[in-house]
Amino acid sequence: MSEFPILTAMGIRHGHEIERFTVRNGAAHDELKVYFNQDADSCRPASLKFRFSHHDGGLAINKAVSELSRLLGESPSAEGPKVAIIRNLEQFELVMNAKMAEIRQRLERISA
């Protein structure tokens, strides 16, 4: 991963395990979330969040996104606000469905 110094500095050692990433812009900081391919029985986290302050004009997050795009073979593109909202809704739906399934399983174990 020596060709990706920013990702290495962020603690990402196995670039081949990255599935995708998202960027959210906030008032005080920007947030980069990196999602990993994961086996069902893995102890690794499914994702990692990184916060970048605006003090450097977004240079650090831009470098990280550039490296991630290069690693994943994507061309960096400016995603429109509507597309970003749709992606956020889809991700939220996946997370909520997974959480609801987990709670139902716990309830069934208690009832059994």
C-alpha cells in the first residue's frame, strides 16, 4: 500500500478489502466512511469513519478520496445532491433492515 500514503496513514493496510466509500459534507467537518468486504463471521468492523476538519480547505479529504478512487478504479465524479440523497436513503434502509432483523432474532431467542 506504499502507493497510497494517505490511506496507509489513516490505518488502512489492506486496500483490496475495500468495497466502497462515501463522503458527507458537514458544517464543522467532512466525514469519509470506508466500507469493507466482510465475511459473516469476521471480527473486523464493516466500516471505518474518518473526520476531516475544514482548516486545510478540504485538501486532506480530497487526497484520501483521490487515493480511494484510484484504488477502486473509479473516476472521481461530482455527485449531484439528488443522487447523494438517494444513496444515503438506500444505505439507511439497508442499515435499518439489518437492525430490525437482528432485533427480531433476539426476540425469538428470548421467546423460545
